[in-house]
Amino acid sequence: QMCIRDSINAEYMGIIQKEKKNLNMASLVNEKPSEFKYIHRFYNTNIDGKRKIPYALRQVKGIGRRLAILVCKKARIDVHARAGDVTDEDLQRVQDILNDPIGHGVPKWFLNRPRDFKDNFTGQLISNNLETRIREDLERMKKIKLHRGIRHM
């Protein structure tokens, strides 16, 4: 004899199985392997195509975790997409946003170079530009014998 509980469970399991058949599950397998790029060249840095795009952008000096996610959202790139699936046009949009972050709506407090000493520049320095500015700042601090500069002598 089947009790009410068993009939309800059987009906519920039938509904679940029908729903599973109707779902279009996303595949983890890349459907277009010929378009996947394992390495992108971005700001003189090789970006790993197997990583998710925000974490791949972090390989570039001057781009952190929060900035990478924000830039991907501003460029309308899915933050869960792999870097190898991103097109060159998408990377160009990311580069445009990083070149002029304030013009694309990134707040000033989010940037790594607020009110530069020489030219009052507020912006994001990336890659070689960041390394050059840090070196220039240390040389200036050594010259005027600041404590931060003396520590690097």
C-alpha cells in the first residue's frame, strides 16, 4: 500500500526530473576552442588566458583586485569569463578605461596617484609608468633628505 507521503514524493520526483530535462545547462567545455587565446599581451605583461578576467588583469603592476573588477564592470565584460575568451575589442575598452578612469566614472579616491607632487595629476599609473614615478619619488625624497628617502639610501 502506498501512503499519501509516498505519492507526494513520487509526484515531486517526477516534477524534478521533468525540470532537469527542460533546463539548458551551461557547458564547462569551451565551444569555440579555435578562438581561445592562452596568452594576451596587455601593458607589456603576458596575461594568462586560463584565469578569470579580473584575476588575469591583476598580473599587470598597478591594477589590483578591486580596480580590475570595477574596470570589467565599466567595460561591460562578464567578470566570470575567462581571459582567453575576451576579444581584442574588449581589451581595448579596458585599456581606454584605464587610460582615463575619471572620464569613465571611476571615483578619484579609487586611483593610485591622487594629486601628484609635480603637476597635480590625479589618475591611475600602470606598469612602466608606475615604476618610473616611484623611482622619481624616491630620488626626490633622497635629495631633500626626507626620512622615507633616507631609508632607501
